[in-house]
Amino acid sequence: MKVDRDHSTMFRRFRWIQPLVLTLLAGSTELNAFQVETNFPGASIQVFGIDAKRQALTFSPTQHPGKGWACWWHFRLTGIQTNRPIALTLIRTSAFGRPTRAMFSHDGVNWHHTEPGVRIGANQIYRHQPTHDTIHFAWGPPFQLQQARALVQRVLDRDPSARASELCRSREGRPVPALRWEPANPAAAPRRGLWVEARQHAWESGSSWVCQGFLEWLISDAPEARKLKQHTRIVVVPIMDVDNVERGAGGKDQLPHDHNRDWSDRPHWPEVTAAQRGILEMSQAGEFDLFLDLHNPGPGDKTPFFYGSPETHLPPIRKAHQKRFHETTMKHLGAEPLGLSPIIRVSGPGYHPLWRHISKNWVAENTAERVVALTLETSWNTSNSTRQGYVSYGHALGRAVAEYLDHP
Ligand SMILES: [Zn+2]
């Protein structure tokens, strides 16, 4: 008992070096080996208490001032005794960082849901019966820069028509991986154009898994995928805000503003500058049709949905195309376990003061009238919001996009 008391006093005083202190101190006692590890990209946890005997941990996400909402958490527990349960108490965290079920993994690759946590006030207690002595726990299935790079490599290995294309360097100097398809341009037949991006908000890891699913489908043997790549210029960016993804910060509402409020004439973030340039180039060549920005929504949004532009940004041609695209996605995404809302929500003047600087609104304002520009919000707080569920959703998105772009 003394050990636990000493630990908690120590942690209150030296919160800033908690993970390190935890590791060092825990090794000095017999109750010891129950430790929190954070020595990997995207790790995020602030420890408020740890009780090795009870295998109990009280925590919140790490606060990164100026780097957006503290709603992403991911850590590894080691030295777990498998003969008793673990209790993880999440405190001081908004509903956006408080999933009904936490995610756990024994290898950092395959992720599963815990049983639903118990809500007590604003706290959420996840109890888990361990079968391994080392377990990762996270808000959702993590998708880091390393996964984006591996994904790019897998696509290149499989599809000779794909090109790796660094979107830009981030403000902190990280390369932002992207993939590109540039089919030959047969005379008198302008190509179609498609831009798909994920993670303008760093914590929304599910959107990168949807993006991965889309890419997997695109390099599959499906005849529709081959046909799409023959007539469409395609750019896919699995992670926009790589710096906050690697930091383990939320990103949403970061300073001076987040990526999805940055689509102005003078963007702050190099990823946005590069995306605008790529989109305008395709649009000016008359080869741009569809922009999809992938996100995860609020905790209460149990069915995925699209955000579209307000009427001011929907000339009749775009409106008709958007309707056809939505009907096509209803057929494919709507048949997935996650489903799809038949209502397109609008993010216009009433949604946010910087609404014109939301990516899809900027795209609508700066590209041809036929271009459809939408935000896809894939639900993260449901039993189907797993890596497998997201990837399958991405496959369905691929089928929908191909069917839509196969039409004049
Ligand atoms: Zn978002």
C-alpha cells in the first residue's frame, strides 16, 4: 500500500515526467512490472494514478497546449497479471475522447473492442480481463505515419500504375505521403479527377482506415477499379496533419486554426497549400470531378453521414451531381453494417465563422460547377467502428466512387 501512496504523491508533483517516473519506479518493487509505456509515435496519456496490485489506472489524454482537443489516447501496459482484471478509469476528458468501448491490441496491429465501459459521472471505467502481459489500449485503432508509409509501399508493390507522391513537408519537416494515378490522356477524351484525403483532424484515426480500405479496393482485381484508374486522375492522402498524428495530439481547433478551417487564400498549413494547388491544377485542366474529405464525427453520431455545402455553393449542376453521388453511396455504403444517413448535413454560415475555409466549401467555391465536394463523417462510437468495419466501408466507398465516375 505504501508503494501506491508514494507513487501517487510523486505523480501529482511531477506530472510532466510521469511516464518516465512510472517506468523507473515500478521496476523497483515487487508489484512493479505493471507499467505504462509511451515510447512510440502517437502515444498519449496523462496518468493520475496507478495501482499495480489492483491493476488499476486512472488517466486522461495528454494535454498538448495549442495542438487541439485532448481527445486522443493510446498507451501500452506491461507487466500485466493475467489472473485478474484491469480497470482503466478515463477522467477529465470530453465526450469526443470517451468511447463507449476502448480498443485493445496484443501486437499493436490487430485491434479489438473492450466490453462497454461503465459511465460514472463524466468518467468512463473500462474493465478488461487480460490474456497477455502486454496490451495496447487506445481511443480507436491507431493509424500513424508508419502505417501510411507501409500502405503506400503495398500499393506500389501491387499496382505498377500507382505513383508515390510526397504531398509536401509538414511544418515540422515530416514528409506527407500521398499516392497518385495519372492515366494516359487519350486524345479528345479529358480524364476524370478525384481527390481523397483523411485526417485533417489528427485524432480521427478511423478516417485513415476508411482511406486504407478505399486504396485496397482501388488496387484489387475488381474490374470497376481497373476501369476507374484508366480514365481518372486520382490523388489520395491518408494523413493530412501528420505532425499531430505523430505527436498524439487531437489537432481539432489547434492554433491558429485547424487544417479544415485553413482553406483560405493564404493557408497556414503546407498540406492545405499543396492540396489546393493539386486540386486547382486538375480543375483548370478540366479534369476534376470529386473531392472527398474523410473524418470521424461526434460521439452521438451513430450513423455515418455527409456534410455538404450550403445552397450558395450548390449551382444546379453540382446539386444534380451531388444527388446522384449520394444515391450511389446510399446503395454501397448504406449496405454496410455502419450504414449511411439519407440526409446530407450542411456546414455553412451557421456552422462555423470560418465556414468558407472548410475544405469542401473552398473546393466548391474554386472549382467547376460540376465538381462534387463532400465531407464523409464515419461514425467512431459504435460496435462496427473497428479497423475491419472502417476498411470494409472504404471498399464500399471505392465501389460507389467508381460507379459514380463511370457515368458522364
Ligand atoms: Zn473532423
